[in-house]
Amino acid sequence: MNQEKQKIVIVGGVAGGASVAARARRLAEDAEIIMLERGPDVSFANCGLPYHVGGEIEDRDALAVQTPAKLKALLNLDVRTGSEVVNVQPAEKSVTVRTLEGEYELSYDKLVLAPGASPLRPPLAGIDDARVLTLRNLQDMDRLIDHVAQLDHVTIIGAGFIGLEVAEQLVHIGKKVTVVELQEQVLPLLDGEMTKGIEETMLANGVELILGDGIASFDPQANELVVKLNSGKEVRTELALLSIGVRPESELAANAGLELGPRGHIRVNDYMQTSDANIYAVGDVIESANPLSADAAGSDAYNAVPLGGPANRQGRTAADHIVLGEKAQAYPGTIGTAIVRVFDQAAGITGLSEKRLSQLGVDFKSVLVHADHHAGYYPGAERLTVKIMWDPESGRLLGGEAYGKEGVDKRLDVLATALRGKLTIDDLTHLELAYAPPFGSAKDPVNIAGFAAGNVMAGHVKTLASIPTDESVQIVDVRPAAMAAARPVANAINIPMVELRSRLGELDVNRPVATICVIGKTSYMAARVLSQNGFDAASIMGGVTQAL
Amino acid sequence: MNQEKQKIVIVGGVAGGASVAARARRLAEDAEIIMLERGPDVSFANCGLPYHVGGEIEDRDALAVQTPAKLKALLNLDVRTGSEVVNVQPAEKSVTVRTLEGEYELSYDKLVLAPGASPLRPPLAGIDDARVLTLRNLQDMDRLIDHVAQLDHVTIIGAGFIGLEVAEQLVHIGKKVTVVELQEQVLPLLDGEMTKGIEETMLANGVELILGDGIASFDPQANELVVKLNSGKEVRTELALLSIGVRPESELAANAGLELGPRGHIRVNDYMQTSDANIYAVGDVIESANPLSADAAGSDAYNAVPLGGPANRQGRTAADHIVLGEKAQAYPGTIGTAIVRVFDQAAGITGLSEKRLSQLGVDFKSVLVHADHHAGYYPGAERLTVKIMWDPESGRLLGGEAYGKEGVDKRLDVLATALRGKLTIDDLTHLELAYAPPFGSAKDPVNIAGFAAGNVMAGHVKTLASIPTDESVQIVDVRPAAMAAARPVANAINIPMVELRSRLGELDVNRPVATICVIGKTSYMAARVLSQNGFDAASIMGGVTQAL
């Protein structure tokens, strides 16, 4: 073990940087650990910022997890806030630190760059108006809270995770909210059909959603801010919050000659070392190997996932490598698990989406299923939607997505664990998950997704992602008659499942059939009956729940 | 694909049997499928029975999931209730069916035995009194509900999952409840320290708990039932519910000469075939290979897990093998995942417990950690306790247990998935679980358990499962002074963590030190400081939360 006294300098004191410092101290009591933070706060809970805007987290101090004094007392860290590193001199193993009092040089044995990322601010007309805000730190949050206190209407630019969290919180405190998103869906990381629940709950909660439209410019007026969209549409608002993504703060690294990726992220190896072995980097500023796309596509194996969980674990890896050397465990890469709650709905993803797989040119198959989040006979069962993607060759799971009111996080975690274990769709059918009526079902939605995938692979059923528009296809609605009448499927013949076997004569065996039901389960049974009676039959995935 | 018309006879129409029938029909539209059920009901939700007793599931019909008529209409099944199979003639491939109208022979191509298990009723004096009940089916439930309506005090014999569920429900409807358990803990499947939360909530909700005492006899009186315990103690009650386990209903199989295991379960292969290739068995009546104990111990690789989830998947496997032959997937065995909710607490297990591993003579290590179920700064964070067991040679996870108010099911599911994927403790540290403040933490309790295990394996920390009683050990309580004073640890010196580095001189470097804090996290940090300063230091796992 390499525990001689080392001088470790860390640039950035939030998730990744703070993790490096804490772990390094636990491993090396005598190391000199200096943490330099440009801003006034270290180790604050940036994932909690939106929740204080709406008062859901009442106490601002709850977000300020640590102070320099506490970190000194607890971990013997030398924490210097208001200290910006303006240059790195790799050859001298030193950094230049700028404070209000002036600049000084600080030498290091090992340097860790954890400066994070900053919100994107495209060079649009009017974007420098004081009413165009971003949300990244406590000061941004304070500014947003101050502003919204005296106004009615806020426009959120970008319907990603943070944008939607803030939108919800603003509704909670009585604001009118418009969300503008360039893509034709909210949560662009997810596949479009998996954002249905989120979009519905936003509309139901009075949020105005403008999809498929981008920002052309801001036109600041005395009493309002006019947001001009690419379509020509104008949104008259009082405040705009930009949440269209982040860019890595990698200028220091670039100036130091460290290798960067195509979008400016610092490239690191499995131990978080940059192209200079004495300089590590962790958190939102880096991109790291994605084991899923590496295995599936061979190329494009790097990804940047600006989230707290990976930052923490990268920090731990870097500290281990600094102190323990080759005894450290390699970082296995980031697969990209993310979740968001928006009003009464949650949605999330782990691994590769269908659209990402298509971009990568990877061969894959997918299914979408609806199922109750716990036993249907126990009160409070809520419908949950799960989609999985897999490699048709090996059966290996490549990604999963879920949405619904309850239990979304649990299924994402199961799928994330399955991805880490390289499990196949067959393995999913056999997962033995915790079942008692308040918690799950004898057949969990993840098992059911595995069953559905297995049926596709075995050729037991053909599936359709939507209602076919080809008129040669006979659409058979197998729901009970009353249900079919109440919310009809256009151009469908209603033959309830319980009558199907006796009414096969009503269908033309020479024309393809597409079956549809409420959630895609009975339609699968119907497709089985039809195909075994000589029909070319396919089941519409997700039923009318998804298709109507 | 072997889809010629087959005659499939299924004995038993609840979880396992019903799954065989439904899957077989979907695969083989033209098969003749006959389901024989001794009782009046098929496919009822037996896991829901306790919840109707307390009215949490209001509608009894919610538990009667299917009827013979519905199964006929939907799946073209020939369901015969009130039909008991009294003999199997394997040579003739036929069974003898007894009904109220008489007996008849029924031939089969494939027979599936899914008769389930029945509650244990040991031959004790007084056990046949009408006030000694069991709970296994809808009729038992109706009887229990009828009885308890007019009485005040019920004694539950056996503190397993069903016993505790019923205890809670009876409290909800205003009954006084005593629970008697032979072991020194509730939930004997779990390790003792993992039932702390459940026992505390039971006591807080007014349940009388008698642990470490068994039933000697029942003494029925006119107005009361006296339950006599092995200790000599007597419990004066009005009704006793026996829930001390089940025995497989394998008489038919035994009489047919099928191979049974040591405790009377039917032995099956990976496709649910018994020792007669034309006879399958699924559900509570069987024992199947346990992949964990098989790998870890080599021997004792069979286990019986009488739960609905495995029964369903075994049924699916049997149907696949009957219809598809060798194209069917093998059943990968049952690892034994189970959970129970008792009042505001949940507890559960997946894989092998510490006590089971000890019985098997397997070398293992374990850690126990406490952590918040979601971000501590987000309102409503509840403490969750996770214990993991692993193979110190390979690092492979062998089992996990959890308890707490929230999020127990999720962590068990993650651990169950990790077990299926043969993940190691290092893999647990790198699980990328869904994190947003309402759902989790940047470091999930499962990650933290992995970190703790890794620290043990790397020799970074020695741990103790309880407060040492050896007087030569210096116990150092590193909590803040006020906290230590409010709930002191006997014989401990209080040195708050923030003062530890400056007060090392107060400790004798020649005597071992055990550190303790609230949950075991700060005590780990303290042990690191001490050991790096030459002390023989160990951290007490779980802190005072577990130890006091």
C-alpha cells in the first residue's frame, strides 16, 4: 500500500471533488488534502435545488451539506472557497489559484479536476437579459426564488430532467408555467412513447407545453420578456429559465494540454487518470467508457453522464488509485441511469434507449408492457409501463425505460442491476423479486417484460408498435363490447376475447390481422389463438393505453 | 415444435397449476387441458388472505381472481372444482378423480401435480378444538373472520410471514393479539438482528410477543382457550391461529412412487419433471435446486420455497417443456426472496442468510449498514438497514437482508437481481441506481453496503457485530457529546469524531479500541484514523442503532 505522505489538490468541491477528498482522507490519514472551490459553497446538494424553489425542501440549510469548518474538523481537509484555479502547470506539478486577495502557486503530487459543467447559454439575441436565468448552484437558486416571488408566468426552455422538476415546483407555488422543448417530446433522453405519462400529468396540472420548437431569440420589454420561437410563435413571459443542457468546464484541462473528447469533455482512463498520469478528473467534466455501447457498437464507447451518482463513484475510484495505486478497482463505466418525478408521475431510463441504439446502428429488439405496480387485488395498484431493449443475437439486455405513478424507481434499479450483470431477457423472466401484496406481484412487471421479449424471440408472437394504417390489415379489438364502444379503435372489428374462438369465421384468413386490447396482454393471447388457426396475426404492444 | 394435440391434466388450480394451464393454452391452442381442483376455488389470491381479514382488501371477490367459467371462456380450459385426485396410475397414465358424485378414471399424456402444501398441525393435546384455526384458503379465511368478529383476544402461533401479516390485520380491527414463536426472534428465516424493526413496531402497536417458547398443548375451556407453552407459561385466549409452516401435499406422488426429498417434497429436474418423465410437479409441493447453496456448499442444494412467484415461473417452465420439449428454458432454481410488511415496517431476505450459511458450513463474510432510503435532505427520509453476505474468496454475493419503513422491497429486488447475475461486492459499489431526491441517494444503501464490504475485504477496517464485553477493549463513542450523554454506551469513553485527532493521547495504544457512533459510518472513519495512528481498532457495525 502506497501511503507515504502525498499532497493532493482537488479543483472543485461538490459531488465528485468532495468524494475524492473524503475517500482519500479515510485511506491516507497523513496526506495533505487541499480542496479549491471557486464558489462560496462546497458539497452542496445540487440535485435538491429545484425542490427548495417550490418549498418542498423548506430549509435552505438542508442543501448546504458541508462547510469548510466541518470538513476540517471531521476529515482534516484544507478547504479553500472563493479560490479559482486559473491555470495548471503540469510540468511543474502546480496550479495557479486566484482569490480576491490575489494569485498564488500551489504545488501538488496529484491533481484532481472536478470543476463540473455549466448550463448552456447559446449566443441568442437578448439572452443576457437579467430575466434569463439558469439553475446550477445555490446562488442561481436564490436568484430564481427572488425573481419568481413577484411574478406570475415563467417559461422553462428545455424539457429535460431539471426543467421539468422546476416546472412542477413553480406550479406548486402558484405560477403559470410554459415549457418549450426543441424535440417533439419531453425528456429527450427517453424514447417518445415513454414520456406519455409525464406529458399528460403536466397538461393536467396546467403547464403549457410547446414541443418541437426551439428558441430563436429573447425580446426583453419593460414589463415582460418575449420569447421568440423558431416557428415564429411568441411566448410572453416574465422570466425564462434555460435548462437545455450543460457543457463541461474543461478550459483548464484544455489549456494544460490534456486530451479532450469531441464535445470538450476530459478523457479519462478506468482509474480517472487524464492523459497526464498525475492529473485525475471526475464528475460532469469527463466522459468515460460506456460498457453497453462499447460492447454493442464497438465504437462511440464514451459518454458523458452529468449526474451525482457517477460523480461520487468516480471520486472514490480516483482517490483509491491515488492512494492505493494498482490495488484500486477500475471504474466500470457509466451506463446512464436517470429518473425524474413530475407531479404524480415518474419516468426514467437505464442503459441505451431505442433511439440511441438506432443512432449507434446496433441491431436490437424491444417490447413495451403495462402491468400493475403491485398485486392488482391489493388497494392502490397503479399501472406501470416498462420497455426493454435487447440484443436479438445473445438476448442480452441493452436498456430499459419505465414510467408510471408508483414503483418506477424500483424497476429501473432492477434493470440497471441486470445491465451491470449482463443479464439476458431470459434471466429477466426468472428474477425472483420480493413479493407481498403491498410491494409487488407474483409476476413483476420486469418478469412480464422478460416474458414478452421471450415470446417475440421464440416467434410466439409478432408485435406492432402502433395501430397499422394499411387498410388490408384487419384490426380486431378484443376488449369487452362495452369497453370497445366507450373508447373505440378506428376501423376495428370488436370481437371480445371470450368470443374469439367461436367467431373466427368473421375474419378473412387471407388478410393480416392486428389485435388490440387494453394493455397488450389479451391481444397477445388473441394473436396466439389466431396464428394457431392459420392467420397472420400480430399484437399491438401496450394496447389502447399506449396507442390511443 | 411439438404441438400435436396433447391431453394435459393438472392437479391443483391455484398459482402453479393455473400458470401451467394458461401458458400451455397460449402455446398449444388445440391441447386438451383439464384442471382438477379439490376445493371450490381456482386461481385465488392466497397471498391476499390476511389483508381481507383486516378489511384492508375490502372486497372478498377481489381475491377470487378467476372462475371455471371465465377460464373456459378465456382459455378454453376444462376446469373441474370439487374434484380430488385420489390416485395416480403412472403405468396407465391415468388418475382417479373423486367427486361428490363418485369416482372416475382420467387418462393423460402429461400430468402436472400442483397440489400445494397444507399448514402444519402437530399432534398436540387439544389441537383439534374448533378454536385452533389455520389460514390457507378462502374457506379458512371466512372461518377466521367469522370467529374473530365476536371475540377480543387472538393468539398467533408462529411468527413467520403469514403469522405477522394476520397479527397486524387483527390489530387493525381492534383485537388484542399475542404472538408465540419458538425461536428467539420473529421471522426465523432472517438473521436475528434484522428483525429488530419488526419486533419494535409490533410492540409499539400493542402486540404481545412471546419469543423462545413453543406450544406444549391447548386446553380448551368453555369460554376460553388456554395455550400452554413449553416454559410452563399459559396464554389465555379465545382463538389460536397456527402458522408454524407448511408441509407439502405429496401423498399422491409418494403413492405413485415418485422420488421425494428428505422432508417429503417432490424432487424435480430443471424442467419440473418428476422421476416419471410424463409427470411434472410445480409450486409448494416441490423442492428444486438452489443455485446459491449448490455453488457455495456443493451439497444440500435443494430447497423448498412455498411462495407464489416461484410457483408461477415453475408452472410456465413445465408448460414450456410439455409443449416445446427441449426448446424450453431450464428453471434456474429458487434463491428464496421474501418480504413482509408489518405495520409501518418491512423486512425481507434474498438468497442465503448468515445463519443458513453457517448451517451449510460455508465460509462467508457479512456487513450491516444503515442509510437513508432517499436523499437525507429531501423530506421523509427513513432509515433503512441492509445486510449482505458474500464469499470472501471470490467476492460473490451470497445473500442480502433489509428492513425499514421505506424502500426495503427495492433494495431486496436489486440484491435478488445481483444474486441472479452472480455479482460481487465490487459490482454492488458500482451499481448505477436511479437517483433523484424523492427516490434515492447518489450513494444508495446497496452501494454503501458494497463499500463497507470492500473496506472489510481490503483490510481497511475491522468490524464488530456487537459491543465487546472484554474489559481490555477501550470502547470509544465518537458521537457528539450531547448525543452520547442522552443515550450512553456503557463503559465507553466519549471522544466526538471532530476531536478525535487531537485527543488520541487519551487512549492506550497498547489496548484494542472499538469505535461506535449512531449508525456505524463515523465509527468507521474513527477506526481508520486510529488504525493509521498505530491502534488496533475496530468499528461496531450498525452503531447504537443496532447495538442498543
